[in-house]
Amino acid sequence: MSERVRGPEDTIYDLVDVVEEGDPNPGDLSVRKPKIALVNPNLQEEMLKKVEETTERLVRELFPAIAERIIREEIERLKQ
């Protein structure tokens, strides 16, 4: 897949939400729909289990190396 290169004539847009402060009429709150995902409870349990497994695996892989580096740096700092 080729990347698109921005040309000098291309416009760059700042993607920000515009919120009017002090809006006297925020709209009918009972009409607004919640922005949540409805997920099958079994699927949600599977997702949480997978996230937990992945997190644990990453911590087991990365933590020892990071701890070792920090300990070695601290030992070197104390030697000086």
C-alpha cells in the first residue's frame, strides 16, 4: 500500500470538538442515546480473559528485563 504524500496545496484540518460554553439549551437529555457497546456477556467474559492473558504475558516478558536494567543502573550510580 502506497502512502499518500501531502502536497503544498493540501489543507490540514484540526480535528477538535466544538463545544459552546453556556449553551442554554443542551437538548432533550432523554432523547440522547448512550455511547456504549452492548456486548453479549459471554463474549465480554472471553474478551476480558484474553486481555488478562495478554497483559500477564507481556508483563512476564518485559518486567524482568526492565527491572534488571533499573537495578544495574542504580548499582552503577551508587558506585560513583
